[in-house]
Amino acid sequence: MFNKVILIGNLTKDPELRYTPQGTPVCTIRLASTRKYKSGDGMKEETLFIDCIVWGKQAETTTQYLSKGKTVLVEGRLQERRWETDGQQRSKFEVVAESVRFLGSKKDSVSEGGSEGDFRAPEETTDLEPF
């Protein structure tokens, strides 16, 4: 079987970092991804809101460098989470990120008060890289 998801979107809120009881970092980000298409009524837009889970050092890096409104590319796998609330079965699909790539131009970094010599966020992080 093959389960691979690639998404580009903007963060709808700041990343939320927490730690498991064993001390493993885990970060939740929420993406808004918009698709534009032609319809008989003209151009239309459809926006999806997708929760993504980022683990390990990558979670800490994501929390450190990203904030609401930033554009990111997330590669990962789709998973369904199930739980029960007040006797009612609930479920939700989310993406477990394997890599998070910070998108944006060099101009964005400079316009946010930095200079070209300042340290900028890495373009991509994975658990395989020692960031």
C-alpha cells in the first residue's frame, strides 16, 4: 500500500509544541490550502483546513521558526484518529509529517527586520538532519 501526502498551505495559527511523558517533542500545525478552479459561474475557490503532526527535533525547529501566515510544504502520511466523546464516536484525518519545508523568499526574511547576514530558518527539516 502507498500512503503519501504532499501539501502546500499557510499556517492558520502559531504552531503548538508539547512533550510526551517520555519527553519527545510533538508539534501541531494547521494548514489552509486553497484550490482555485473554473466553474460555470466563473472562478471559484475551495479551502481545506488540515491538521499536521510533527515529531522530534523537527517539531522544535518548526515551532521556533514558523508562525501564523507562513507558507509551508508538508510531506507525510495520512492517518485517522478515533475517539469517543459523550458516548459518540468521533474521527478525524490528519497528516503525520515526515518533512516540513519552510517556503518564502529571501525578501520575506529581510522585510521582517533581519538583514541578509542574520540567521534564517532552514529551508527543510527532517528527523534525519541534525538541526
